[in-house]
Amino acid sequence: MSHIEEIIGNLPNELGKIDYVSDLNLERIKQIDADNMYQLLINYGTHIKNAVDNALSPVISKNFIDLNKKRIKSIFILGIGGSAMAGELLKSYLKYVLCDNNIEIIINRGILSSFEINENALVFCCSYSGNTIETLTALEYVRRRTSNIVAITSGGRLSKIAEQEGLTLLKLPIGMMPRCAMFYSFFHLLFMLRVLNLIENFDDIIERSIERILTTEFWSSLDYSVINNNNIAIVLARLCEDKIPIIYTGEERLKAINLRWRGQIQENANQLCFGNYFPELNHNEINGWMFPADLLDKFVVIAMKDIEDSVGLNTAITNGLNLLRQKGIQVIEVVVAGHTLLERIIRLICIADWFSFYLAIINNTDPTPIPLITELKK
């Protein structure tokens, strides 16, 4: 497998022998990308490095010493959208790499009334804007039950509450789209757990992983300034044109990646997208790939594997995908290279962001605005 990634599966033509880019010229892309998401994507490497640096210098409150001495048995992450996504990524990553199995991580997107919160719980309240109503409502429930609260935000009401209540406040840079600030939230969560001695020291893993991720080869392979038929993000976008992508992954390591790919396609490309996980889908959903028969060619399955998937999971994925191919379903497999799980999941996230960007251009829509979400919030 190459240093970057490999696409295999039931492609309409061999990669590199079909023109995927004839109408993706730079002038058209710049015209549609009115809010210049390209600038964010091209600087993603620096963006990730800045997220790590920012997470290493948090503003610690006066109750931090007491928090550090307490015995934490559960971790709650309050958030929705991109903020919850950072929590999902943390949970998936730590489950297989660093975390003490005795500590339960719970992602909460709504009200916490069904959970027991006490002084043995550590609560991260995550909202990029600081004004997410669901997160602020959950915070009110938490504040009556524990003082072990860390706020992660760029400002808004959450920042004011944290300052007034003397909570530990981790500030994020302002002026970003919440979905593009996910790495800032992720690394703040990760480093705070390290500072609290809830996970082992992983600085060397982070440093080596980030160094390899920042290679010129990886970023130039996705950048549209050099458009070619070997750009995986462009190829994936073209194959999903006028189709509904179905994202399939294992639940072991790539559950969070599955959610991220779906969210980016939905928000950036304004396109329907669904997903599920192996092996569970082999016991129910796969049976649905029969009817309505006249609509099946409107779907494309994008399946991702991790090179460290267990033998059992890999067998379940392979058998399921082969069955879909026999039914005539278009299946694309994506596997990324990388020495560590952190490298691989970050690469998959970056591919998703570039892929959904190109899909937005193909759909003739600016990838930045989220009109229906904005209308709902109003």
C-alpha cells in the first residue's frame, strides 16, 4: 500500500484511466467557494499543529488542584455537532490506545437526566460558540451535582458561566466554523486527561504522528491546485455525484470516522448521506439491499477499514462487501497508511473534508454555509 491511501473495489474504470476532473477547473472552484474554505483546507497541517500547541497552554482555574486529586471513575462529554464529534473521536482513540478501561467515557448530546452525576465524574462541557442551547441546558443539570467541570469554548454564554463559577476554561480560537474546530476540541480533551493523570504520557506518540501527518506528499495529494485523476478526494467526489453515499466501517476503531464523514458530506456538500457499522449491519441492514430495486443504483457504498482491525471484524467486512458486490452495488474501499492509529484517523478526517469540499463544488454549492441548520437555529 502507498504512503497515502489505496482505493480498491468495484470502480467504474481503473483509477487514472477515467477523466474525473474535466470540469473541475480552478476558476470554477474559486467562484463557487465564495467563503474560501480552500484556505482552511490548504492550511490544515498548520491548523492541526496549532491545535496541539493551543491545548498545551490551557487557562487553569483555581479548583483545578482539587480536581486533579479526585478519583475520577467516569467522563462525560457534553456537546452536539462538531463538539460531540471531538468526544466521539477521543472515545474511539483512547479505547484502543491509551485509556484506563476502568474509566467510562459517555458522550451526551442532550439532557443528562438519565445519568448519575457525582463527584467521581469529570464533565467536559464543549460548545465552540458557547451558546449551544442543548449543551447549556445539560450544564445546568451538571452544575447542581458536581464541581468537576471543564468548559471548552471560544466564548459566548459558556465562557461567561465558566468565569463566573470559577470553572476550568479551555479557550478555543475565534472566527472558525464549529465543524472546522474539531481538532482544537479533540486535543484539549486529550491533553487535559493527560494532565489529570487519567491516561499515560503520550507526548512522543503525538509528536511523531503529527510530524508524519504534516508531510508535503500527503497534503499535495489532496490540494486542488494540482488537479489530477489520482487525487483520492476528487475521485471519491465524482463517484458520489448524483448518488447517496452510504458510509460503512467497523465499530472497533473507526466509528467516529464514520460519523465525521457523514457529517461533512451533509454539511459541506449539502448532500444526503447515511452510514452503519460492521459487524452489526451484517445481521440486519445488509438484507435491505434488495428493494426498491429501481433505486439501488442511486447508492454508493464507501467502506473504510483500519489496518489493525481484528481478524473477526476484517472477515465480517470482507464478506459483507463481497455480498454487496454480487448484488451489483457499487462498493469503494478506502484504507489509509500510518504507523499509529492517530495518524490514520487524522488522514481519514482530512480526506473527508477535502472529499466533501469537491463534492460541494460538483453540486455547485458553497461548502461553508449551512442554510437549513441556520434556519432551524433561528
